[in-house]
Amino acid sequence: MNELAHLIYLFLATIQLIGINPVFRELHEYNIKVKHMKKQRFVFKLLGKVARILISIVQKGEAFTPERQVTSLFKPHKTFEYHVG
């Protein structure tokens, strides 16, 4: 299978997660309503998070825990300071 096919399957899996999993559904509603993010943009943002979660599960051998994921998914964005010098 080529990389595009893998990306399509991951995209479809992410859409399913939003529809089925309450953690991802809550995150979706928060980003759409509060942050006013467009739906498609958020799905791709969440796709990256899902990929990182899957990699972490495989590398560490840990199960998905919603309690742990909620705290990491709802972290406030870090502000980066740019210093010239």
C-alpha cells in the first residue's frame, strides 16, 4: 500500500473517532465552537494527534487511557518567544 492510502485510512479513522469516542467528540466540539476552527482543519490537526497517540501506544506498550489523554489534549498552547541575538 502506498503512503496516500495509509493517510486516507488514518483520516477515516479520525472521523470515526470523533463520532464514536466521547473524548475526541468533546475535543472536536471545543475546537469548533470555542476556538472557531474550521471542521476540516481540525480533523487534520486531530489526525496528527491520533498518529502520535498510536505511535506512543506501540512504543510504550501502554493502553489508551481517556483520563490521561484529556489532560494532554486540552493543554493550553505554548507561546513561543523569539529572541534576536
